Amino acid sequence: MKDFRNPTKLNAGLKALDTLAGELASRSSFRPLFLLSPELGASFRRLLRRGTELRELLLVCVPEAVGDAELVQLKDMLLEKECDGVVAVGGFPALSAARRIALQGTDALPVVALPCGSYCGSGVGHMSEEAVADVDVAILDPRLFRDGCGNKFSAKQNRLADTSSCSLHGQVWAHVGNDLWAGSLSAHSSVMKRYLQALSLVVWELSSCPIAANDSPSSILPAKRVPAYFEFTGRGRVVSGHGALSQLPELLADAGGARPMLLSDPGVAAAGLTARVERLLSGAGIPPAVVDTAIPSDSDIETVRRLGYRYRESHCDSIVAVGGGSVIDTAKGVNILAGYGGERLSDFAGAGKINRRLPPLIALPSTSGTGSEATLVAVIADHSEGKKLLYTSPFLQPDIALLDPELTSSLPPFLTAATGMDALTHAVEAWFCLGHNPVSDRHALTAISLIGKHLLHVVANPDDVSGRTALAQASNLAGLAFSNSMVGMIHSLGHSVGAACGVHHGMAMAILLPLGIEYNLSRIGGDLGPVLEALTGTSSSPAGPALIAEVRRMNEELHRITEGRHPRSFSEIRDREGTPLVREEDLPRIAMLSQGDGSVLYNPEELDYDDALRVLKAAYEGGSLHAS
């Protein structure tokens, strides 16, 4: 069993410093205390003043060694100046002091880090030796390194993380650090070199993997895949492996939950998972105050409102969600009402409306596909308006994602196939969509590799515990990837065919994935080599046609293993009575719906109505775009 604490948020690149005021404001901090490392000079302070929109900057230099007396003085200053946050600038001393003084009993003030210190460490990573506040955001801007910050990056040139003892999620972060370090060695300026090395150091610390010397660091990620600016949000803790479910009571208690609301759906309840979780919590002296198993497959704001009322009336203090995407998204909606009060969930739709921590939420996904336990979004229908509402905030990511193969063991092969292809599509689109970044890239590639190794075998051998664990981890990693890079036209069309015809989302993704790659091939063909290698363990030039062929082969194999229940085209999808869900005459309406889906904005190639209709016709017939 592996345990990993994801970092909260990383803002990196040109003008990242400009996000400081907004990040503080989104956490209701308008009068922070700035702690500066002693080596920072006047030019850096001028940059700091120019780079923020704060009216007043309370700047305090901290010594290299911050003792108990200095901590008391800093805490007194926080109270005297009525500060509502802490910003640490420099190396380990400043951030270590910030994380200590920010802790206010059981609560903590927001902590923002501008790390740019030496090899001794930045202090951003997990600190287990004593109670400290978490870092809410780490901001790295090349301008910080032009003005005297980080000048100690002149020593050891070759460093790599040793991933042999890390959790899977830690290994992903460690590989990102290795990629960035390798990129720093070919940087064209000393400022960019110090910036990339500082960024790699922060990422390594977040991985919790040890650092070892290496003579020839290399990266599979080309330099052109590092954007001028990017953000990555990965709040929460991931506990995965066989037997992870048994840790739930301890995890809930550590998160502060004593009267949880337990949510699931009829299918999860029928499989006995809801009762299993309820017995586990009750046996540990934390019986659920509310158990609700009536969440529909297409949950809506009325369900959330009903559950929000039960949460308040039963004096709940936390939520445990067992199920797929609908259950977990519903739990996120209930958590919004629990944290803010009221009954109008629609008031919080969009971005920027949820700017503080919500009650503890633990997600136990019963499928390996949606990745909802890792995402910072929730999609909840408003049936009265005939639309789905999107809610976005870093605080929507569950505090803990618990991945145990026991939770997916009852999933029938055809649903294992569909949800696995859903996760694969998340990862592939995360790789080639316009919002990708080095961190999402590595999460995506790792997910693709796990799915390529395990999906077909698990569908054919449902009792494969290690394979189901790998697929659960892949789904989680893919969720983190696409939640930070977004998805594209495959999801735009998939959302639309689901809304118009009730097609299972994973089945739609499986059918549309090869067509989406083919449609974007002229834009992304040169970047698909790592994806093909991750999925198959082989290389080909050009990689695009080979990747499309492999996805089609996977669909054919899944169709065979599931005895036809995994569809290869829209025309093969039937309801329980054998009636086709998608008719050819539905395609124009689906194409029109896709034009209003926001995912299409992140697609490398533009998709107009005619193009969408052409892709849909190929998906209906089960052919290629060239053939259509």
C-alpha cells in the first residue's frame, strides 16, 4: 500500500509573480506578512512591489537560523499587524518559518511560497517532523532569478531523483524534476538555468524522492513542451493498494471527521460496498450520521440541495463518497453547501466562487475511469434549465483519494473496458491539448503506460488484483493530468452524444479516441512518439498512424473479450431492449451541440460544425476520417 501527499498548486513561468495578489485574494488574504531570506537585495524588493497589486507590503527579513524567540516575535507581528496570510520569499529558512507561524491552532493562514534558494532546500515539500501549515501555492518566476534570488545554483550540475523507493505518484513528480533539470543544462541564459533548476528542486521536494548524482541526465520531453507559463493544482492525499480501504477510519479521523455523511448510488449499494464501508466506520467508532444510496447516474442540483439539507440537519462534519463520477461530483456539490451554507448551488457555478477550504471529503472511486477523485471540477445538471453546470476550484479536489482494488472488483468486464478507455482518453487528450505542461505530461504518460499494460488483461481476468490497482492509479493520474491541461474535441463530441442520446461516456470516448487523434494529426503528429511508446513499449516513425492503429486494436480486443458488449462504433450501441441509442439522423443535432462545449477551445485543430459532423459520421460507421 502506498501513500502520497499531492502538492497544492504550482504557478511557474514568465510573469508568474503577477498571480500572487490573485492567489492571495482567492484565499481571502489581503494583508499578508512577507518573510524574506537575508540575501535578497533592494532590487528584488522593488520587483516584488511592482509585481503585486497589494497596496501595502509588510516585509521582514529572517535570519538563516530561525529559533524559538524569532518565531514568537513573528507570531506577535502577525497579530499586531492583523495579517491574514504569509508569503515566504527565498530559501528554506523563510518558508520554514512561514509554515510554523501560519499554523493557528487547528486552522492555518494561507501560505504562499516564492522559492528561489540554494540546494539546501526550499521547504515546499512535506515536513513531517513537526506541525506546520501546508503550502497553498508555490510561485516561480524567472524574474526572481534575474534580481539576485537563487544565485547559489552554481555548484553541482548533474542531479537526478532516485525513484526506487517512492510511491507511484512520487515517482511521477520525481521524473518531472528530472525532465526540468535536464532542460536546465541546455538553457540559453544563466537566469533561465537558475529558474529551471529551482523549479526542479521544488518538484523534487514535492516528490519526497531522494536526490542522487547522475552523469548524464536526459528527458523524453522535448523543450518545446515547456510553456512560457503554466499552473498545476494537485491538492490532496492518495492512498492506494490492496487493503487501503481498511485505512479509511484512521484517515477520516486524521482529517477531522467524526460525523460523516456516507454517499453512494444504487449500483454500489447492491454490490455491498456501501454496507462494507458503513460497517468499517461504525466498527471504529465513527458511525455515519447519514447514509444515502439514492444518487442517480446523472445527478442534479436538486439531489445536492436535498443532501445539503440532510447534512446540516444531522450535524455532519465530513463526507465519504463511494462510487463513480456522479457520486463524487454530487459529494463535491454537497460540500460546497456544507462549507458556505444556503441551498442555491447554482450561485457557485463557474470559477472563482469557492475560495476557502471546505469540510473534509474522502473519495472512494468504484470505477477506474472518471478520475473525479483527483479533479478540481464538478459537473452537476440543472434539469429545470436543461443544462449542466460546471464548478471549478482547487478546494473541490477531495482531501483524500482512497484507491483499493476491492472497490472495483465487482465492475463487469464491459464497464471495466469502457471506464479504462475513458481514462486513456483523458490521458491522451491531456498530452496533446493546448493547456498541457511538464507536470501534466508526466502524469498523462504514466497513466497511458499503466493502461497499456493492464487494461486488456484485467477485462479478460477480472480477479487480477494488481491489475485493478494499476488501473485505479492510472485513472487518478489521468484525472490529475486533464484537470490541469483540459481536454479537447473528443470530449466535446462525447459530452454531446451523451446529452443527446444517453450514450455511456466511456463508450463514447473509446469510439472517438482514434478519430480525435486522426483529426488533429497535422498539428500533433510530431509529439506522439512518447504516447505510442508509453502505450505499447515500441516506437515507430511516424508515430501517429501506429498510435491510431493500436487504439483500434484495443477496441477490437475489448469487443471480442466482452462478447460484443464493448462497442466499436455508435451504430453498435444498444439499450437493454436492443434499440439503437444513436441514429444516423441524430448526428446533425449532436454536431450542433458540440459547438457550445467549452472543451473544444483547447483542441489543437479548430472544429466547426461540418468537421464535427464528419467525425461523428465516421464514429457512427466505425471507419476512419480518410474513409469517410
